[in-house]
Amino acid sequence: MANDSALAETNRIEAFSDGVFAIAITLLVLELHVPEAPDGELWHALREEWPQFGAYLTSFAILGIMWVNHHSMFQQIKRADRGLMFLNLLLLLWTALLPFPTNLVAEKLREHSIDANVAAAVYSANLTLAAIAFSAIWWHVLRKHLVDHELTKAEERKSVLRYSIGTAFYAACIGLSFISAPLTLLVQFLLAAYYGFEQLRTRSSS
Amino acid sequence: MANDSALAETNRIEAFSDGVFAIAITLLVLELHVPEAPDGELWHALREEWPQFGAYLTSFAILGIMWVNHHSMFQQIKRADRGLMFLNLLLLLWTALLPFPTNLVAEKLREHSIDANVAAAVYSANLTLAAIAFSAIWWHVLRKHLVDHELTKAEERKSVLRYSIGTAFYAACIGLSFISAPLTLLVQFLLAAYYGFEQLRTRSSS
Amino acid sequence: MANDSALAETNRIEAFSDGVFAIAITLLVLELHVPEAPDGELWHALREEWPQFGAYLTSFAILGIMWVNHHSMFQQIKRADRGLMFLNLLLLLWTALLPFPTNLVAEKLREHSIDANVAAAVYSANLTLAAIAFSAIWWHVLRKHLVDHELTKAEERKSVLRYSIGTAFYAACIGLSFISAPLTLLVQFLLAAYYGFEQLRTRSSS
Amino acid sequence: MANDSALAETNRIEAFSDGVFAIAITLLVLELHVPEAPDGELWHALREEWPQFGAYLTSFAILGIMWVNHHSMFQQIKRADRGLMFLNLLLLLWTALLPFPTNLVAEKLREHSIDANVAAAVYSANLTLAAIAFSAIWWHVLRKHLVDHELTKAEERKSVLRYSIGTAFYAACIGLSFISAPLTLLVQFLLAAYYGFEQLRTRSSS
């Protein structure tokens, strides 16, 4: 396969993925509803909706960071095969699905029953599956030598480790969900926010 | 028409099509609703929603594979005429419509009346029309020599046959719908999944 | 302004416009609802929804052809200024709004009261405003010499005439709406379909 | 970092941002509902929905102008770092959120209680946060020398001042919301419209 056409291929995969990320991240807003409240109580009713806003913010931050990571990963990929296309579709499946568990969490987070835990666990499971798909793409890319330059064994191990840690973190969140649903959401938001700020900081000092 | 401008034309058709595919595949999630369930019954209620998830997964897999096929087809097309544009719009019509029969199937699949069969038949009819549009594009492309290189007669016949088989398969699914609606959905999902995995496998061993 | 950067500018306007066209055309499906019908009556209920499908098809055809026209127009535009950007935003305003009058028509077309006429008139008014925006863009482009080559006076007059005829046609449809709402929709669909097929035919014979 | 890859990076940020802008601007229409009205009263009922249309128009104009500004800003940015990516995500957060306060305003604008003021204040706060994000991006870009050419101190000060004025204007609108909600919306719409027309005019005479 010629080099130009291979690059065109990864470009179109990126464009399609960007589309799905952009749509999923923008569709999140559809679940923020104008609260039904007695006259003059709008401000109070809006504050009561904090789980909606919390879930919105968390999912926005996570999808945003997934997009940045997807971006970084594909900058290193210089050739695409059909395997990469299908594994990427698997990742997009979990990306496009995220608004659903986001709604689950938004509506159930304040329930005192087990439902709040179930909602948080479904949310964490969705993220775990997305993390697994990320790992699978990277593993496939390494195995098929689709990167633009050869990585040393040490670099390979380090990059695989990084994806494994992400997967383990989200899997652990499934367990955490049954201890406290709001805490699970908070931890996931803080990690996403920390990751974002940390990037800002390390780049600022470099 | 200059070569560059012809290429720009197919590029813009691809970009527009990618947009419609990406939006349709992401809009599917809007039909997954938080179930209304008594306190503490969320997990049970979610499992009861399996037709929703089944229809979501099947449509996601089919739209994903349609996108991959569209992609492969347009990589071979080097010039666009208005005929191609309008036939492509016809394909996008059935693509953009798919979320509707997906909802039909999701809501009616467990009905014991004829409604489940009607829903599955409408779903299969939509896919048949999409397959016909795919065939029409390819037939137009061959007849107007819009491909980048001449195909031999044998290659042409083989490629046309491939599209005809897809069309016949979905048409047969319209009939199958009246025997068993869940089976129809399962067969369509398995074919899409098989097609995806098979691609992974054949590429791995090459 | 350098040539490359000017081209990049029109490219980004086109990409943004393509996004709005693709989203508007795909959002149309959200108004197709699973009909509520007694058990076993789904097929009957779907046929009763013909105004929904008619409005969907008509708007899809019109948006599709608007996209093709937008495409053709921008292929001739080689430089962008801010005026072009804002006039294009005006066109996108009416494009993005179209799903709303489409719903109006879908829900009111079978009413025997004046409501059916009002819905069709609002729909036609939306299309008239879009046609005016198209004309305004073209007029601006000619006046500011943003096309890639100079048009002769005769070519200019012909191209302006073509846009004026489109505008007059949709304006006439506002009047027609008060005679017959279904007829108005039918005429608009047939014109869009004719236009599409005619393009296919003339290109086939050339 | 090589020049080509740096440019590819800003291009992909722009493409993703364009996607979010295009989706947010097109999703606004989903909040325009067919009014429930007695037979023959559709026209009257539509006119009663003027806050919906007013909010739609205002948000469309503001998002359109934000897109134009984003466009102009990124034309001057020739390199991207992760800091730029995350600050841009912050801007997109407020962009993607805008349909929610738009709905708030659309539904509450005619209330005689404090709710109308609260809705307008939330709307203005969202725009203020977007303006702050714009300023933060520009400040980061200047500090990290990501622009394509060095700006003089005077140019820098002037550009920073321009963003500060925008931020101050929207912050002032939060206060204005508690005097009159419809006036707040009108002022914001007029400014956006003026800004658009002014661009048309200055370019026409140049």
C-alpha cells in the first residue's frame, strides 16, 4: 500500500472518530432538563439538580480526555488495517454509549436504595470497557507494527503498562460503586481534572 | 475536470457521508431510556431492557460495517459526478433512517402479536434498501468508469456478485422476520460480528 | 491574503456547513416516533403515519439538494471574507431550523382546519428564506469577485436568474399552502426528486 | 516538533471544535416544539411561542459568532500544545452546554416571578464563562508563543483588551438579568447581530 493512501486511511478513521466523540460529548446536554418547580423556585430547583450537572461535567471531562488520548495515539499510528478499523469501532461503541449510563447516574445518584450503586457500577463498567478497547487498539498496533517508528522493548512495556493502569483504575471503580456512588463519580471527575491540569503544568514548565 | 478538483469532490462526499454515519451511529443512544422501576429494582429493570440493548448493538455493528464498506468503496472511486452524489444521498437516506426501525424493534421485539414480526420486517426492509443503494452506487461507478483503474470483467462480476449477495441476504431477512423476530435480529448481528472478526483474522494471518 | 490561507478559509466554511447539513438531515429521524397502537395493529398504525414519512422524505430530499448546491457554489468560490461567513451563517440558520417546520407539517398535515395550511406555509416560508440566503451569498460573491474566474455578464445574469427562480418558486408555495397543504408538500418533493433524477439523466447522456 | 505535524495538530483541534460548534448550533432546534393548541389556533399558538424563537435566534447568532471568532483565533495559532487542547476543551464545555440555558430562557422568559431573571442570569453566566475561556486560550497562546508571528506589545495589549471587554459585557449582563430578562436577551441578540452586520459593512467598504 502506498504511503499517501495509508495516511489518508488513518486520517479518515480519525475524522470519523472525532465526529463520534464530538457528537457524544455534545449530546450529553440533551439530558439536562428544565426543572419543574413552583413559581419563583427555579434557582432552588436548579441546585437540586446537582447530580445532573455532576454527571454532565464528569462525562464531558472523561470524553474530552479520551479524545485527547485518541488523538495522541493516532499521531503515532501511520498505517491502518481493517483490524484497527474494527477495534476502533469497538472503542467508539463504548464512547457513543456513555450518555446512557450518564443519565442513569444523573437520575439515580441520590437514591438511597441499591439503585445508586448499580447506576455507578454500570457507568464504571462502561468506562472499563472503553479502557479495554483502548488497550486492545494499542496492543494490535504494536503487534502489527503500525506505528511510525520502532519502539524499544522498554518503551513498549511502559506504554502497555500505562493503558493497563487505566483499565485497572476503572475496574476498581466498579467495586467502589457499591461502597459509595457519589464518591465514585467524584474520584473519576477528579482524576480527569487532575490529568488535564497536570498536562497544563508539566507543559508550562518545560 | 482537473484531477485535484475531482479528488476534492470525492473527499467532500466522503466527509459528508462520514458525518451522517457518525451522527446516525451516535443518535442510537438516545433511544436507551432510564427504565422506570420501583426502588431497588434498577438492575432487574435494566436486564428487562435487553431488546433495547440488542437492537442498539445490532444497529451499531451494521452501521459500523456499512461505514467500513463505504470507506473501501470510495477508496477505489477517483472521480465523482452528480449521479454519484445523488445515489450516495439515497444511501444516506436509508442510513439516517435506521434509528427509527431500530426503535420499532427495540419496543416491539417481545410482543407476542404480529407486531414483533412487522417491526423486524420493517428493519430488514430498511437494510435491504440500503444494500440496493450500495449496489446502485457501485453499478453506476463501474458503468461511468469512475474507479481509479480498469477492473477486468472477472473482477467486475465478482464485485457486483458480492453486493447482490448482501442485498439477497437482507431481503431474505424480511421473510425470516415473519418466522421469528428475535432470530432475525440475532442473525443480522452475528453476520455483522462475524464479518468484523473475519476481517481481523484474515488480516492477522496475511 | 495568501492563496493557500484563503483556500483554507473556504475549506473550513465548507466543513462547518457540511457538519450543519449532515446533522440537520440526520436529526430529522428523531421526529419519527413508534406509533402507539393496540396489539397487532402496528402495520396499520405505521401506514397512518404517512404524513410523518412524507415530511421526512421531502425535507431529506430538499436538504440533500441544498447540500449539493452549496457544494457546487463553493467549488466556484476561491476566497472568503467575513461577509461570506455571515451570509453563510444566515443560510445555516434556515437549514438548521428546517426540522421544526418539518414537524409542524408532519403533525398538522391531516388536520381539516386552517392549521394544515399554516403548517405548510411556515414550511414554505422557511424554504423561501433559505433560497433568499442562497441568492444573497451568490450576489455577495459576484459583487466582491470571490469566484475563481471572471464570469461574463451573460453568465452572471443566468446564474442570478437561476437563484431568483428558486426563490420565486418557494414564495409561490407559501400561497399554494392555503389552497392545499398536501399538494404543497407533494410539489416540493417532486421538484426535489425531479431535480435529482434530471441530474442523473443529463450526466448519463453526456 | 516538525512544522507539518504541528499544523496537523491545530487542524485536528479545529475540526473537533467545528464539530462541537456545528452540533450545538443544530441541536438548538430540538427545543422548538409543535405547540399544543385547539384546532385552528396553530398560528396564534406559534406567535405565543416567541420566547422560544427569540432564545433560538439569540443562541444561534452567539454560537455563530463564537465560531467565527474561534476560526479567526486559530488562524493565528500555528502550534498546539496540550495546554491549548485542554483550555479549548473548557471553551467547548460552555459551548456544548449553551442549549440548556437557552431552554431555561425559552421556558421562563415570560414568567412574572424571579424565575425569568434567574434563567437570564444563568444564560449570561454561561456566556461569561465562555468568554473567560476564550481569554484564557488567548493568554496561553501569547505566553507560550504559539502564534505564527510575534505580536508587538501594543498589538498584544489591544487583543487582550478586546477579549476582556467581551467578558465584562457578558458579566454585566448577569446583573442586567435581574432588572429585565427580555431586555438582557435583546441586548445580547442585538450585539451579536450588530457585530455580524458591522463586519459585513467594514469589509464592503475596504
